[in-house]
Amino acid sequence: MGTVHIMLGSPDEQKAWPPKNKKDYYIGVDRGALYLAGKGYKSDLVIGDFDSISDIEKHEIKKYAEEIIEVDPDKDDTDAELSLGYVMRLFEPEKVVIYGWSGGRLDHLMSTLMIPLQPRFKNILPKIEFINKTNKICYFLPGSYVIHKDQNKTYCSVIGMTPLEQLSLNEGFKYQLNKVDYSYPAALVSNEFVTDTAELTFDSGIIAFIQSKD
């Protein structure tokens, strides 16, 4: 299966838009479904409580939605958590790319970026990417990885979402490390690629790897 693209409903000035690909799937989450409809995307699935959506806007969403799942506003999961739960149940994607996440309330932003720490999403964690106009975030479980530089990004950062053990960054990075332990969630920011690829390895923990530009 191809990529699942999820558009969240954040009022995000840095919002990026997914490519239109017939092999891919598109999920609109609450107001994110309206964003997709406004750009002519057909949503395979729409999820939300729609408590802040007008009847006219809801009608527009329905015109572009294959299936709509309406949920109770008083729910335990956030909209982003709900959407990933449905992805795990309904799809077997190669990748899950999330858009419309970086504007609006700070508590929503932090909770969304921390979703991959939840044990229930462990199996899908390596497939998740968060993308906006200036940033791409992906997540790594322990192992060894060859990371490819995004050509339009200048900086890269290794964010320990947990304590890390035996972290190494090879010569593909401007600033290197050799088997360093961090007993706390360390943020190693503003590194750079010196070649098109670089290798990252670590033995324990979870890493958010960010590529960004000003």
C-alpha cells in the first residue's frame, strides 16, 4: 500500500500540502477535512466531532469525502490519536505523513508530537512523518539508519524523546558523536549534513530526527 496522508485541523500558516497520487490515501481530521476539500482533495476517510464546523462547511466536506466517521466531542483521544488508530486498523501504509499540526495551541502541538511515545503506536512509529513548509520530523527506534538529506533543508537535529544509550553520529554529520549516553531526553540541535547521507545509530530510546530550514 502507498502513503497515508493525514491533514489535521490546526490553523497553520506553515501548512504544507500532500502530493496528489492515486495510489495514496487521504484522511481529513475535523477542520483538516475542510482544508483538503478547499484544495480539491478527495478524502478516503474523514474523522471528527465537527463541533466548530458550520452546516455549510460540513456540506462541502461531504462532497469530497468517501466515508465520514463522526465522534463524540467528549472523547479520551485527541483527533490526531484517533486518526492514527484508524490508520492502524484500516490501512497497511508504507508511510504516514501528517500535515496541519504546527499552528494553534501549544498543548495540542506538544501532545501531537509526543504521540509516537505511546506504546500502542510503536509498530507504526517508524512510518510516521510530520511535515510543514520548513520542517520534516521522523522517529527512530533503536538501530542503525542511513538518513538522506532533504535538498531544501539546511539543518538537522537529533531530539531524544527519552534517555538514549550509545548514540553515534558518523562523519556524514558536521558534528559527530561516538557511543554517547544521555540519561535525560537531550535535544542536539542545529547539526548539518556534510554529505548527502549520514548514519545514525543508538541502542536504547526513541529519537525524533528533524530536518529544517529558516
